[in-house]
Amino acid sequence: MIVVGIIDYRAGNIRSIRNAFEHIGCDSRLVATGADLDGVSHLILPGVGAFAFCMQRLAQSGLLPVLEQWALADQRPLLGICVGMQLMARHGFELGEHDGLNWMGGKVLPLIANGARVRVPHVGWNDVTFDEPFGGFAASSKADFYFDHSFAFFDPEFGDTIGRCSHGQDFAAVVRRGNIVAAQFHPEKSQDAGIRFLESFLAIEPPC
């Protein structure tokens, strides 16, 4: 049975994520302690705000050891969304240099504006090209997703960039390291493509 846990560390857009899984017909619950993971099959790490703020809130939540056990030791499915993706980098460079979870390596750097042609923050719909197949998305296919960010993930070291986007420069839109998947866009706000993306994540089977 699929039950989605959503990490509640006071730094994520939880309501819209729960609504998306409700639309799919999947049970979801908030995870604020390790005990809340009982019965959960798939885990979501959301994130809204600055990189350092989200890392601080995550550390204060006491959930870091639980997440590392879930994702790295037990290799259970986990999806990072927006800043939840960025936290998987080795370093983030928003308002200084800050350590991330380093699950994927790489770095989070500012997008570069170019007058009226390339505006930052990058807000709105943009194509993602999938370099590798992911669930309902074939290799070389494109889909339109909703973005809202000023920083982006570059050069993952321990995972693969399976989806790319361009906004003045190319950046990683989807990265994957086995059971760990992360997306810069907001699938919960991306209508049909977003639902298909979440369903593709849910198709990752937890270990027995």
C-alpha cells in the first residue's frame, strides 16, 4: 500500500502537495518525528525559502538522522521538491556559502539575469527535457512544469541529471540517485505533467 509522508519542518508548501496526492487518490500524512514514518512507503522533502534557512529548520527538527537512515541506509523512495532538491547539494551559495546534505554533491548557484530577456526569479512554465526515462517520461521527451526559484542545482556528483531546463543557462531540473529523486520545479503546481511526475515517483518500489 502506498502511503506518502511529507516532512513537516516548517519550511515547505505542504498543503498543495497534500492536495496533489489527494487528487491522485493516495494517502498522505505529515512527518514531524521518526515515529510518524510508521506505515509510510514514500517520503517527500519540500522546501520554500532560502537555502540556509531550510537547512537550519531541518537541523532543528531533529529529523536529519531519520532522513539519512531512510534515504541512504534503507534506500527507500524520497523526493525533494524545489529547495528540498537544493538541500541535497554539497554547498549552497545563497547569502553566503552553506553546507547542504551532500546526498548528490554539486552546488546551488544563482541564476543569471539578462535584462528583459531572462528575468530572475524564474517564475512560470518552462520545458524540461528528460535525458533518461523516468516513469511516464521517455528519454528525449519534453514536458512543461511550473518553476519559482532564483537559484539552481549544478553538477551533481553522486547522482545523474535526468531532466534539464534552460533559463538563460542550462540547469538540473531533475536529478536522481537510485531511490532518491529531486525536482527543481513544483510538480504539485504543474497540472497534468506534475501529476504524471508524482505518479512516476510513486512507481519506485520500496525495498522489501
